[in-house]
Amino acid sequence: MKNTTNFLMLTALLVLFGGTAGIAASTDMETEDTLFVVITTGDAETQMMALVLATQSANQGATVRVLLCSEGGNLALKDHQSPAFAPADRSPSQLLTGLIERGATVEVCGIFLPNRDATQDDLLEGIRAAAPPEVAAFMRNPRVRLFTF
């Protein structure tokens, strides 16, 4: 049921943001070990675990792409404060920054900024707004493993 809901949301976004324009776009990220992590929760502990797993995957050689939506998108904002967690005494924001420094692609959903009092300037360095057609094409690649939190 959740996959059906996600599919319907994605379809609506494609229609809203230009149909199939850009669907042929491809990136070099689409290798056998490509992990796509979508974080929608505002729960800091769940965000932390998602980013721990993404970081561990990167440590093991996977290419990582992160999409932040809804309350999860707040992680992308410069003024966002997230708590640190044991045992490493690190926060989701710190792990996200570490992934960016390692070359991970990190984006906010295409509808995140237009529906808040925020612009690209409010996002952390290295984070951009996603283009829904490009993300849809990326997700459809059978070599990409999709995880949602």
C-alpha cells in the first residue's frame, strides 16, 4: 500500500513539474552499488540511523544519494539543529555533512523550498533542490537500491 501511495505521489509530481522532460538524464552514480536513501521523517533518531547506514554503505564502496523531503528536509537547512547520539556523539546533520564531503549527492524534494519560506540560499552547502523527472529516472534504474525512512 505504501509503495502504491509513493508511486501515485511521484506520478503527480511528474505531471506537476513537466511530465517526462529530463527523464533520459543519467548520472555516473548508477553503479551496481548505488544506494538511494529518502528521508521524510522529522524523528532525529530515525534520521540518524538512516544516515549511519548510508555512511556505512559509503564506507563499503557504495555510491550514495540522499533525498530529503517533508520534515526530513529540515536537515538541509543551515539553521537546523539536530541532537547528538551515542555512542559516537554525532548528529544527523554531522553525518549528512560528512556524506556531502565524500561526494554523495544530497537534495531536497522539488516541492520542499517552494512550500516554505526558504530558498536555495537557506540550504547547507552542497545541497540542491531535486528535479523530479531526474529523480524518477534515477529511481527506476534496477541497479539503484531505494530505502525510505
